[in-house]
Amino acid sequence: MSVNGIVLLLVGAVLGAIVASWYNALTSNFTRWVNAQVVRRRGEGVSAGSLSDKIVKYYVNNGWASSLYVPRTVGSSDPIALLHSSEFHFPSRVEIKSDSLFSCDHTFTSFPVSNRTLRWYRRRGVKLFDGEFMWLKSVRMDGNKLQKLSVGRFNFYAYAALYFRLQREISSRWRSPKLHSRYLSTFDSALATGLQPQAVGCTVATLLQGDDGLYIAVAKRSAQVMIGPGTRALLPVFGMECNAMGGHPSQYGLTFYNFVREFSEEFFDLEELVNMMSARRVDPDWIFQLPPAAAVLREAAAGRFRILRTGFGVNPNDGIFNCALIAHFSSPKFFKWLRNESRLNWESAPGAASLGFIKLDDRRLDEWVDRHEIEPSSVFALDLARQYAANLTTRAIKSTAAT
């Protein structure tokens, strides 16, 4: 080999070593940055400077504290980041076969989305896929009584984009929260549906009858979820989706159908339910062939399961119109089956300790609320669940005394 060839080989080796060193340094720095973003997101939900804490301070400073919900039975009765009105009345009973409260036209509306926003989420470790939600088109009231909610289908990415705007406004030092002041100053203003797309969601207090009292399901949220990473939440929590496929509606009511679907997905990690709207199926009720869904249906048919609406609120975090539900399973046998067979999906943090079946009167729930470890919609549903259980106890005492 010539001298020139040897020199070129040496230069190439040196340059290769330098490039490899730069590449390893850049890769290591990027990995550390991504991990730092994930850790930061875990802390956002539970720190004193969390988004929910900033929202409460914003409403208090603007004289809108009376719009925030104040829990009666959990924690220290501090206001939480959820808009509510005690004058808002609604039908509490949820039928299995029908749902007269909702009017769904099944029309899909595609709202604009910023790819830059989606990239921002993904860089911070959020798991995104463009599924479907239902958005609130109009609200029909008779005085203070809710008559009808008109809803339609829309793209999940649009919900993510709206949440990004609300989050950026409330967190920024330089931007004023224009969307909050215009659309979300009170519960009533949030129902005017000027904020689009306003998603419709549910937070469920799943109550399970044990041999020694009522238990509630609580899970720790994964760092990959968009709302409340690292916090604790009731299970299941979901955005409402359509209960029709290919123009064929389910024979079950919209609320019950959504509960069963999410119960099966979140408690049993059934991924086929995540993208079910894009699956080429004709009958939406195919989900009741799945063992968890069939089990819930059996409990309902036997009179050992009831589902109730306990309250409505609007979350200033993302503008979602949220319904608090109670899913009460009265069979200890069903509870034992669920505790033995459940397997959480990706929305919950990994590890067996992520899911807890906790006595409804356990003081740990109050401690988590006071430490801001439970996200606001779950605090709302938990507070109403304790009030529901207290009424059950009162009725039982009166019945025993009468006997």
C-alpha cells in the first residue's frame, strides 16, 4: 500500500472516531432530554405548581372561585379545578337499553389540527392516536333541568389541539387565558358550546361490594397519557364514543355501551377495543361476546349492577363536559372475580401496585386529595360516590328501624 493510501486510512479512522463520538454524545443528550420530559410530565400532575393548581389560583384571583366545585366528603374541602353549578338538575338513572338524555346524529366533523402540536406531545412522551370522541353540539334546558344533549363524532387530534391551547394559556407568563375568560369563566358559560370542539366524557366511580363494605377502583395514571400523568384516577375514565357502526346502532344505551367498552378495555387490556371504530365490523354489539363485557351484562340482567349519573362539571384543563357516574356492583362474588382477573392497559402506570381496590371510607383517599395526587374529575366523582354511599347507609338504617 502506498504512503498516500496509509494516510487516507488514518485520516478516515480519525474522522470516523470523531463522528462516532459526536453521534453517541448527541444520542445520549437526546435520550436524557426525552427522559427529563417524561419525568417532568409525571410531576406536572402532582406538584404544587401543577396545571390544576394554576387553574384554581387563576379563578380565585379573577373572582370566579364560586364557579369551582368544593368537595363535601373528601379532603380538606378546598376548591378543585372543575366548574360546577348546584342549580343544574339532570336525570340520574341510566337505562341499559336506552339513553334518552343523548341525541346523537352520528355525523363526523373533522376539526383542524396542527402537526406541530402533535409533535410537541410526542416529544414529551405522550401516546397519541387519532381515534374518535363525541363533542357537544347543543344543550337543551327547561329552566335549570337538563333535557337533552345533542352530540356528534369528531377526531381525537382536535381535542388534543384544544387541550394544548388551554394548557399553554394558563401556564404561560406572557399570554392571558383568553379562552378561559371567554368560554370557561362559569359552568353556565361553558355550556354555551362556543368552545369547539367541546368533548363529552365520563369519570366512573366503580363501587364493588366486598364482604366488609364498599370498595372503589383507583389506578395510577401512566406518564404516556395526555391528561394527569402520574396522578391517581378512578377507573374507568373515558371520552364518549359513538355506539353505531356502519349505520347500525347498538341495542344498548350510549352511556351503558361506553361504560362496558371502557370497563373491558381498562380493566382487562383488550386492545381490540381501542381502534374498534376503524375495524371492519357490522354489528357494534360484538363487544358483548368478550368475557368482561358479558360479565357486566349478566350482573345487570340479574339486578346486581346499577349505573347512575351523580353530577356534571366542566374541566377547565381541557374544556371537556364531564359526567360523574357510579357503577355499583353489589355481588361480592363479582368483586372477587374482578380482583383476580383484571389486567390494566397502557393508560395506567406499569406495575401491580398501579391498581388499588380501596375501601370507600379509607383515609388514604383524603390524603391523596389534599396532596393533589388525584386529578380533579376523579375528586369530583369520588366525593359524589361517598355521598351516594352515605345515602345508602341512611336508607338501610331507616329500613331496619321500621322493621
